[in-house]
Amino acid sequence: MVAIGAGGIDIAVAMAGGAFHIPSPKVRGIRLVGKLPKGCSAKDVILKVLEKFGTKGNVGWIFEYFGPGVKTLDVPSRATITNMGAELGVTTSVFPSDAVTRQFLAAQGREADWVELVADKGASYDDVFEVDLSKIEPLMAAPHSPGNIVTVRSMKGRKVNQILIGSCTNSSYRDIRTVALYLEGRHVADDVEVGIACGSRQVVNMLAADGSLAILVQAGCRILENACGFCIGAHMSPRTGAISLRTNNRNFEGRSGTKSAQVYLVSPETAAASALAGKVVDPREAPVAAVPAPKAFPIDDEMFLYRKTARKGVRGTEIVRGPNIAQVPAGAPLPADLAGIAAIKVGDKITTDHIMPAGARLKYRSNVPEYAKYVFEPVDSAFHDRCLANKADGLANVIVAGESYGQGSSREHAALCPMYLGVRAVIAKSIERIHNANLVNFGIAPLRFADPADYDRVDAGDKLSIPGLRAALEKGAERVTVENLTKKTTFEVLAGFSPRQIKLILAGGLLAATAPKK
Amino acid sequence: MMNVAQKILASHVVEGDPRRDSEIAIRIDQTLTQDATGTMAYLQFESMGVPRVKNELAVSYVDHNTVQIGFENADDHDFLASIR
């Protein structure tokens, strides 16, 4: 199977039976050879891939892992690699379904569901990159990007304030049991706080049964809820200026809830070894035995709530809507001419955490007018008020950005809330895939500078006009001309949208284009 | 001869040719949301006027807003449980 990130409205369309649009993918084969050395694990592999390919420039690619090294990786390890693969900006990452997959499904009581799926002999890739697992060393993603890779060796001995283990990337039984083996019979350093968040109740039960949970508690770890938790800044914000080692997949500035914190992304092995010392430690110095794949998982599906939708003769549940659940705002059609203003100018690699912060603001996601107050809060907290003032003056808001605008999480609110604030276009050097799709879904034209040097010639506050934009898009224009009325210059931007994207931009978004009229 | 990604996509493409077009459309079997971004997905689904999900499996996973400071998170969870 492949799993592809998308904004909520694309999910809604898929649930309504509609098709999902993606850039035609190119496939890069990542050939794995050899076997991981002791003390290294899957997290170090994906950090190695990020070191090579970074967090931008991979739009439209699928990374497929193949080669003799694949069979040395258990399913949770493959999951770590494909989970954090999202930070490359790829459409998805995939491993073959082989004997290891079969054993995992059998251990889950689902062997009958296994289907073999491997590349044909002689199948080709658009590009191939080889990773020798036996040459992997422990790595870290340094502040503030998952692509900013350094070796653990180079950071050895640095004092650490906080260590958090868990998240969707590294919270499997294998991961947490490995941590318990490092901590067994010992205690974490005095002046470091250590938190553990297991992936699921099943994992907690397994760790309770084999004594790992007791080891972790006695070693001084705080046991956290099985949730996204610290990754999204929902809790456990570190102290001012802290160095925090975490096993999750995103270390964007401020995401932890503490703007001055320096978050490094590491493997569970590096985290555990460093927790004991209170400093960065190379986990290869005293490695523990590999955790074998369980022969059987104790299945606990009690927390599944199944369908209760109304159907003939059966009453469904009544939909419950608390006061924070607001109306979904509708977009307005694109005007014939765009009379706009550069409401903000931002640099490179602006993430959806910059645009639409999580943490303490996360609870407002069901309430667009409220959540919109926090658009760009980490960058420019006056953005919301300025946009509404511009909107009241009859001006369309335009966001001007550098390279790789919209990295990171798929949260569509990073497009939906700007739409609500009257943003009608983004003009950037380049835009990441999911965010590009979300902008189109909410009627915001994702335009790119034809000449990146024009970025330096625009400033926040410049009045930007695109006369005849609607007609140009209707004709499928590859480029349109923007008039900078303040600087008295013009520059070209790239459009080149598909017929489907044009329809959505002109209508004011997907809901405006398709919702039944009430 | 196809690699794994090509095999999976080939059995799901409904529009476009990956070798020729810049964009393709694929059929989606399963959808997964989490509680922070999922409420908006379901509110938008509701506004489309489709009475029941049409894909093979739609899962709503609640594992983000678990700290629950203030009423908003628990209300979202009630909403998500009630729309199933």
C-alpha cells in the first residue's frame, strides 16, 4: 500500500468517492545493502537519506526501498523510515511486501491478509541512490530542520536538558523495549527530564508484561500518554534555551512550544544512551542486543468505535457540535482583476508550523475565524489584523515567499485560514506539494517567480496588481504579468495550472466549486 | 516490468497517464484523519451532502489533542465520535 499526505478537503472528497490528484510521480530507488551495525537503527537510515536529499526539491517523487538490505529491517524499522520520509517532501515512500511483512502480519493474527508485492526483475527507477547500512553511524537532525543533519560524534559531550522518546516515528515495541534495555538497572542523569510516549495501548501492555515499563519508571522516566503529544507542542515544552533530544520527525523552530529551544531529532538508541549521561552519547559505545520481532502481538482492538450512520430502519448517532465547532467558510470566485497588496514577505523553507502554529493554538482547528487570528503568529503576529484591514480596503492579500514555501505538516488550515483572511495569491520561488494542493483547494493561486531574482525587488506593503488574471487563467496561461504599483515595475510569475486546478482557483476553492447549493 | 510504486499506482489510476501527463488522478481505498485536522475534514465532508462515506474504509484516529485544556478538545472528540 502507499500512504499519501493530503489536506482535509482532499480527504473529504476521497470519502465522497472522488479521485485524488497528484503530480505524476517519478520513482527513486533507494538501494539498501549490508546490515545496520549495533547501536544504529532505522532512524539513522532516514536521517542519512535526508542528509543526501534534504527537505526540498523532492516534490513529485516516490522513494522506493529495495535491495538485499531490505530483509534485514523489521516492519517497525521500515515504518520509521517511511514515516519520516514525509519530511523529504516526497509524495510517499514504500517498501516491498516480503517474508518479513508476512511474519509481522502473522504475529498480528492477519497472515491471510498478506500479499507479496516486490519489484519485477528488471524493473527500473528514474534514479537510484545506494545506502550501505553497514556504514551507517548515529545521526541527528539539528535545529531547526529535519534535513539539517549532523553526526552524533560531532555533538558528543554536549549537555542535554530534555530527552523525549516516542511519536509516530519511533514509539513501537521495538523502539521502547530497546530504550528499556539501555536503561535497565540504571537511572537517568540527575539534571535531565526524560519522557516516554508509547505508540499505543498494545505497546504499553507488552512493555508491562515483559518488565520494561518497571525499568523505565525506576530509571526516572516520565510516562506520557500514547499520543502525538510533545511533537506537536501539546505538552512538555522545554525550558528557555534548552537542548532537547527527541525521537520524533519535526524540529521546526517554536514547534515544541518554546521558541528558544534547540530540538535535535535522534534515534531511540541515541536518546537512551544520552539520557543516562545527561549529555550527547554515541549509542555504539555500549550497545544493547537487537529486539527480536515478536512471534505474536497481544491484540487489543477495544478502542475501535464502529459505524453507526443512519441507514434504513436504523437510527444513526446524533451529531454533537460544541460551541467551538464553527461553520466551514466558503470561498468567493476570483475577481476579473487582482488588486492586491503584499501582506507579508517571508524567506525560504517557511513551514506550515510558521504559517499555522500548533501547540497551544491546536484546539482552535474546528473554528476558522478564531484560528485565523494566529496565522503567521511565530513570524509576524500583526498579520491577521493587517489582512482584515486590507480586505476592508478592498485589497486582496498576497503572500510573498522564498524557496520551499509550505514545508512540513499537511494542515490545510495553513491555506484555509489565509483564505478566510482574504489571501488570494502566493508568489514564491517554489512551493511544496501538499501545501500547493491545499492552496488550490481554497482558491489561492500558487504563483511562482519566473525569475527568482524578482523576489528581492518586492517588499511587504507593495501594491501588486494582476489585471485580467481571471481571463488569463481561463485561457490556461503559463505566465502572467504582475504590476508592482508601488515600485512602478513589472515581473512575470509562472501559472501553468491543470484544467482542474484552474477551475478550483476561479471558483474560490473546492467546496465553492462542488458543494450543493443550500 | 514495474517497480512496487508503479504496480500500486497502475491499479488505482483513474485519469491521466503517468508517462505523459503532469498530473494523474488515483482512486483512494482508505482514508485516515487525526483529531486536530480531522474535524475540518469531516465538517467539509458533511457540507458536500453525501450521506455516507463511499470509500472502503474511513478511520478517524484521536491522538493529538489529548491534553484537553479547556472544553474545545473534548467537544471535538465528541463530534468525531458522533459522525461515525
